[in-house]
Amino acid sequence: MEKLNKEIDLSGFKMNDELNPKVWDNEKMKPEVRKTLLKIADDYFESLGLVDVDIEDVTMTGSLANYNWSKYSDVDLHILVDYRDIPVDEDLVLDFLKSKSSAWNKEHDIQIYGFDVELYVQDISEKHTSSGVYSVLNDEWNIRPEKQKVTIDKKSVRDKANKVMDRIEELYDDLDEDRDYESIVKRAEKLTDKIKKMRQCGLDSVGEFSVENMAFKVLRRNGMLDRLYDIKNLAYDKSLTLEGVIMEGSIDKIKESFKKFIEKLKTEGKETQEAWNMVIKSIKEKKELNDDDRLFVKNQIGDVLKATGLTLASILPGGVVYILLSRSPKLKKYMLPSSFITKSEETKE
């Protein structure tokens, strides 16, 4: 993952004089749009394999079902079902549908005249706050939107969005600094819940143009919500990757062996130190060695590694020593004395 542009663009938050003309003909959904949305909903619902569960309604909500649409809008397509018809614990139902919807939205890139389609399976009893809801199934308005004059507190929106983005960036930075990946997963989940509650609080108290909901839309538009999702998944994967799990006792042994390796390496000839320079460079630039470089390193450093209880696999990219060097600045400083780094880099000349 790379650093994201945290710029906050609020230019799209405004009321238009008409519903989006690509989707609507006056206040009626265009036939080709309705036909496509019903096809998408039917195909998706069929993929869930929910036997004996009927679709109660298919609705479109959000800014494209209102006058506050913009170039950033999504087609928020909701499939309404009765969760009680699904013979599974409600929490499991929610987790299942949430994961399925998330996976579908990530795997597919379906657009309606340039607007991304986002699917959501909604319980018929679920409270949904929106001033515009269109029944695609029945081809009529469930809640007809009204034009209104809206004033947005842009400073408060920016402040709230920036605070959340700072929290997300802290998690991102900690992926490189902190090996307690389980803690990062929990922090990411806690922040996700906080964002959801923040948005719902704003919707319940003020509505769609609340500071909280506007801040949520900013985070969704600039990719920060996807970033949070990716951070959680990456931390979870790393927490269960054996290569990355190092016990405290093992770290002490590795540090001791590596210290011996450094001392012995200082006494070796120019070619051996050149090979070590390749390893240092791969760590600094986060690039893997090619096959020829690997062979050169193996021939020059292999015997030194064996003499100190280490292996070539442990020192090259992907190995446990490489991980410690590239991921932990504190261990890096301890295991790679600055005097040796300077001496090693001088041999490049």
C-alpha cells in the first residue's frame, strides 16, 4: 500500500435543480437503468444460494436517488429480505451477507453511466435513514426526495475527517513498526465500528447532510475506508503467517548469532563484504536479489553464516533476519552497528 492523497474535496456536496438525467426521466427511472439494476440484483442474490428466501424489494437510495448527486456518487442498490427466513443466527447472517457484499463489490466493476454499483442486502425491519428511496422492483418512490436548501459546515467536516484519517495512517505506519499484528487487527476493527457509529449518529440526529455523514462520505471518496479495510486484512494475514511470528526467545538467539556474524564478517575480504553490501542494499531499497546476486551472496557469505549458526535463507529477503532488519528499526540499530554500515558502504567504491 502506498501513501494516499489526504486532500478533502467538498465541491461535490451541493443540491442540484434536478435528479441525475442519466438515471431519471423527470422523476421516473429510465427503463434501461431499471432493467439493468434488476438483472444485477437477481444475479447477485442467486449467487448467495439462499434457498426459500424471497426478495421483498429492490431499492435504490443515496445521492443518486436525491438532488445531492455528484460525480462521486454511487448507485446504492439495496436488496431487501426478511432475515427471519434465513435459518441461521442473526449475527452469522449479518457477517455472511456483509462479507459477500464486500467481496462482490470488490470483485466487480459494474457501472451505470459512469457510477459504480454498490450492493447491500438489507433486512426489511432495518432502520434506513434516507430522504430518497426508489423501489426498482415496483418502479415507484418509497420515499420521494424534496429539493431543499442545505448549508454544510465545511470546517467541521474537514476536522472530523482529518482526525479519522490520522488514526488510519497511524495504523498504516504501525504495520512497519509493530509486530503485534493481532493488536492492529483489533484497533482497525474498533476504528471501523467508531466510524459506523459516528455516521449513524449524524444520520439519526441531523440527517444526510450532518457533519458526521459528510465526513464519512469524504473518507469513502478519497479511499481511506478501503485503506482501513486493507490494513485490517493485511495485519490479520501477517498475524497467522508463521514466517512472521518470532518468539522473544528466538529473537535473543538471532540477535546473538547475528552479532557473531557481523564480527566475523569484518575480518573477511573485499568480495565477501561486497556480497554483504548487496544484502544491505536489498533491505534499504526493499528489493529482492536476482538469481545471479543470490548465487554470489551464497558463495561469498555461506561459510560465514554456517560458522555463526545462521543460514542463507535467514539472511536473504523473506528470511527471519531480513524481516527483523527491514521491519524493526530498534532491532536494526542494535544488530547493524553504524560503524559497520559505514565501513560496508565504503567498500562499494
